[in-house]
Amino acid sequence: MRTFAAIEGLPVLSLATGEECGHVVDLLYDNGAVAGLVIDVKGWFKRHMMLPLEVVDSFGEDGVMVADSDVLRPFHKSKAAVLKSGRNRLQGTPLLTREGEKLGLVEDVYFHEEMGTIIGYEVTEGLVADILEGRKVVKSEAKLTIGGGRAILTE
């Protein structure tokens, strides 16, 4: 199990060449699963690429390992559901249950790195609550519906 916060900023390293392909800047998700990672690529004309989760060789404390840089795919921000940035971002979005109970604002995502299954969400109720009580972890493998500025656990 891993959180996005644990891999954000890590370099993506090629096992074939040993070179850095870029670094992790965001998480792509689709229907309750992690689809891949958004990678900030070095160079003048390459800004962000998508790294499908199924081609990641391993996650380490100091880097994300891939076979080679050719596993990176073009990233189209307008079509993607992401954790940290963009129109369809999850971070900072209110998380509600199917019954309409607000659990807090989403801060991070817990997922199985091998399968990509999202297994929980770290939520906050604000700075004061974080200091006094800490952040809550909502364990759920339910489908997540995002729209209208909120996220709803639907199953």
C-alpha cells in the first residue's frame, strides 16, 4: 500500500540506461483505480507525459523504476482525472458518502501499487482539526463519482 504523497517528486529512472526520465508530479485515476502517473519530463518541448501504472517496474523510496523512457505516453490534461491539478482534480474536493454525509476534504489517496486499486482516502476537516485530532483515513474501495465540485463514494 502506498500514498501519492510518498511518490510525489520522485525521479522516474530507466533500468536500460540509468537516466532520469523525469519526476512524478501527479496521479491519474479512473473509476476507483490509479491509471498512471503524470511525469514532468526534462527538455524544452516535453512538459508532461503519462506513465501507465502497468509499465512501472517498481516503486522505491528514492525512485520509480521503468524499463526504458519509451514507456511514457502523451498526456492530455483536459481529458484526465487527476489528484492535484486541473479541472477534474480530487485534492481539496469534499468527499461524501452515498447517504450524503460529508467526510472531509480529500488530501491524499492510498492505493495498491501493483494493481492500482484505490483503497482509501486521507481527508481533512481543516487545519485546526488536523492539529487537534489529526487527519482521518477513509477506507473504501467503492466507485468514486466526481462532479459539481464534490466526490461521492457511490457503492
